[in-house]
Amino acid sequence: MSTPPPGSFARPWRGIPGLLAAVAVALVLSRMAPDQGYILNIFMQAATYGIAVVGLVVVLGYCGQISIAQAAFFGLGAYGVALGTVDYDLNFFVALAIGVAIAGALGLLLGAASLKLGGHYLAMVTISFQQILTVVLTNWIGFSHGPDGVRNVPRPMLFGLSLDGGRDYLGLCLVTMVCVAVAVWRLRTTRLGRAMQAVRDNDLAASTCGIDVLHTKVAAFGLSAVVGALGGGLFAGGFRYISPDQFSFAESIVMLTMALLGGVSSPFGALIGTGLLVILPEWLRFLHQVYLAVYGAAVILIMVFLPDGLWGFVAERMRRRARPVLAEVANLPLLARTGEETAEIVLGVTGLAKHFGGLKALDGVDIAVRRGTVHALIGPNGSGKSTFINVVTGLYRPTAGRIDFAGRDITGLPPHLRNRAGLARTFQNIRVFRGMTVLENVMVGAERVGNDVAEDADGIVRRALAALDFVGMRADAHRMVGTLSYGHQRYVEIARALAGTPEMLLLDEPAAGLNMTEKQALGQLLRRLKGHGLTILVIDHDMNLVEQVADHITVLNFGRRIADGGPRDVLDHPDVIAAYLGEPRSEAA
Ligand code: ADP
Ligand code: MG
């Protein structure tokens, strides 16, 4: 039997019948809606808001970037349609496209701001953006009609059919909503979607997996803005009248609440949240004065008890029932190489220095790693070992020195380009993508640009499964990585690095935090890797293991290289014994 599809992403066309069915349901629903203006308005509001809130799923749910400006993008779409059709006599869809394009461009700009800013600061920037738009729409009366707003926004013709009737227009809104929701749902399992989630869960690790963090964030903001504006444009046609107060900060908060309430990690959650917050107040009206209090309390209760939103609660239960992938997979291709040790230097580091203020964490270190060897980097705690790996992989800028990798000067490259050049690593403090499954984590590694793997989803999945197989974790492929033990998370990290078929693997204390059994298993894994000829730089404190696997050892102390050479020479070196081992090995044994 061939590999069972590990998820719907393996075959994109499989989603088409589902999409058609959903569109049909949307159309039927719009026909069944009671033909009363008031009720149609509520549905129209739910559908158009739903579109915008689905946009929030991209930026906040997938990419983890807080945006409190979705109403501003919604407003840009709405004003695009309103001003375009009323003042400039444009076709509805042309005006919509212009609004969406402007919103998309501003979204990209806002995304670029996320380069330097994260968390609260980014949130503040999005709030400012939102406020600026409100001020402009209110005060630029000559262009925007000011606080009076724009009246008599027309509804469009589509394929010669007038969508002027309430139900017809609702049909357009619902079908758009369904298509957007399905597209965003599919996005999650694409390369870009995985990159977004990786950035959300751990942007440092994402960058060392070859993901361009800035591009990914910018794409998320841009997409989210485009979707938000699409919803807004349809909103303008739905209500035929818009004014600046409909796109204020308060509305951005409402949209954020909708997303969080339903579950921001999925478009279905977003739609559930939107539906509830639009319809709940209408249902609760019979409570007269106290309805707002009841409504507020309901929202608070749901958020407190279901932190992942309503959909998050359901999704977690569905995931627990997922079955492991059991069919045969191919071997990791890197393991087929005959790892001949050569004289070629893969990683050549000269005069590398890294100072933190007055502290010289690295102070003029030279290291040459030959292809096909296992090179151990040892030294006491705080001697600069992790700093060395961080500088080599581009997370820190060196104070001085030069790094050559595979015949190329990489000293100035950002982390993702170093990964694409063939450097993969693990972290002393595990950095896995906790919001993703084991398989998805490793797929991110397999998607390394430059990996010799079929670029289609099937090829990536196979490579990821092969890497998981190699570390003995394939049966856990569908588990959320956060539910694994510490030792198993380490294996996932190693598999993620291996899946990219790197030229060289840097392992920063892979045995840290493991118990005795796990350490032994890891030792075996290292020996297997060595047997297959991958070039490895490993930091480890277990001298028995180092002696068994290392072809070459470099010892650091206070950021300086104090010994370098074959295991026997180095471990018997008096300076090394004094600085690190404490006593000669024969006595230690
Ligand atoms: P090792 O991995 O060998 O235990 P590290 O490379 O982590 O040591 O640290 C070397 C020295 O650099 C330590 O004194 C540590 O406190 C310091 N250091 C490491 N990273 C930073 C940083 N980001 N900022 C300031 N000091 C740092
Ligand atoms: Mg360290």
C-alpha cells in the first residue's frame, strides 16, 4: 500500500467538491432567508464581518501578529466601493478591487513595521493606524464626505444578473464568505501557511529553518488586509450607506473579540464567533435593559473557560482521534551517501569574536570542520559554545571574524539564507513549533529552499516522514508537539533539521535535559548519523559519548580556543584537564 494521505493537503483538488457543496449551501441559505430588510441586514452584517474576521485568522491566528486595525481595512474596502461607485461612477467590482488593492498595500506597510516591533508595540502601531484612518475619513470632507458618510451606494450586476434584491446580494456575500473561509482554511496547510505558524510559534527557530520571517509577516498582514477590505466592500453595498464611525477602533475590537471567541486558529472559529456576536445581541433583546450585561458575561465566560475559542475546543477533541501514519516510507536520502571523510573544509571560521558589552563571549576563535566528520565543541558552562553556534547560524552578528561555509563567505547573511545554504541546527533550549503537529514541524524543515526533494506536498510529507522514521518518531506524527516528552521534542527538532537534507548539522547540547535512558538512545542516534557521513558539529558534556563519536575536538574556555585536535590529544591535554575535566581521565574513570 502506498502512503495514506496524511492530511487533505496531499491532494488539492479533493477540496473542490466540498467547496462546491459549501457554495451551494450558501446560495440555498440566501434563498431561504426571510425577505425582510431587518433580518437580511443582520445576515449581511454577519457575512461581511465574517469575511473580515476570517482575515484576522491569517494575521493573528496563523502568524501570531496582533492587529487591532481590521476595521480600518474593512473601512478601506467600504470606502473604495462607496466613493468609487458614487463619486467616480466606477463599476462596483472595479471600485472594490481598488479598495482592496489600497488596503493590501497599506497592510504590507504595516507588516513591514512588524520587523522591528513585536507584541504590545506592534499592537500600538496597528491602533495608531486605525485611529489615523478614522481621523482622515472624518475630516477630509472634500474626499470622503466627512462624518455624514456616503449615501446611495449601488449594488452590482453579475453576469447580467442584477444583485439589487436583498436575497440576491446576501447570496453574493455568503458565497464570498464561504470561498474566503475555504481559501484561508487551505492556506494553513500550504508552505506559506506553515511558515506563518512557525513564525508564530518560534520566530528564531523559523529563521534557522530557512523561513524569511519578515516576508512571512508582511504576507500575513497583506493577506489579512485584502480579506478585510473585501468584506468591507461588500458591507458598503449591503447597507448602501457608510460613515466613518462604522470603521472605528471599537469595531476593530469587536472583530478581534469575534475571532478570539470563536477560535482564531481557524476560519470556522472566526465564522462561529462572528455569527454569535452578530446574532446573540438580537436574540437577547427580549431581556431589555440587562441584555448587554448578559451578553458581556457570556463572552467573558466563554473566553475564560475556552481559551482557544469554541472551535479550538472542538478541534482539540478531533485531533485526539487522529490516527498515526503507518505505511512504509523511503529512507532519508542523506543516509544513502557514503560519508567519506575528506580534507575539504565545510565550515571555516577565523578570528570569530562576539562581545556582549564588556563580556567577550567569543574572543578570536578559529575552527575548521572537515566534510564528513563529527566535530565536538566542548568547554565549561559559559565558555561561549552556544554563542559560537548562534553566530555561525546568523542569530547573532559577530563583533569580528569571518565565517565560510561550503566555499562561500556567509558572515553577513541572515539566518534563513544560511539555512538555505545548507546549515541546520538544534537549540540548547528546545525550540519546536508548539502549535503544530510533529509532522508539520518536520515538514517545515523539509521545505528548506535548496532541499533536493519533490516540492509538491506529497514529496514534502514523505521526506518529513522519513526523517521522523530515522529518529523513531513516526508513530507520533499526528500528535501536537507540545504534548510530547522533553526527550521526544528533541528528536522532533533533530528530525526537523535532518528533513532539510542539510550539508551540515549543528547540535547544541542535544543531551541537555534528557534522562539516562534518553541519553543512551541519543548517543545511538548520533552514532547512526555519524555512520551515514553527515557533517556534524556537536556540543556535549558527556565525555564518553564525545570520545566515541568525535573525529575532532575543539575546546573553548572564556571564549578562547584552548585546544584543538584529535580526541586522544585533546582530552589528555593538560590545559583541558585543568580547565574542564578537572582531573585526568584515567583517574576519573
Ligand atoms: P555556553 O554555551 O558555552 O555554556 P554561552 O555561549 O551560552 O556559553 O555564553 C557565553 C557567555 O556569553 C556567557 O557568559 C553568557 O552569559 C554570555 N551571553 C550569551 N548570550 C548572551 C546575550 N544574548 N547577551 C549577553 N550575554 C550573553
Ligand atoms: Mg550553551
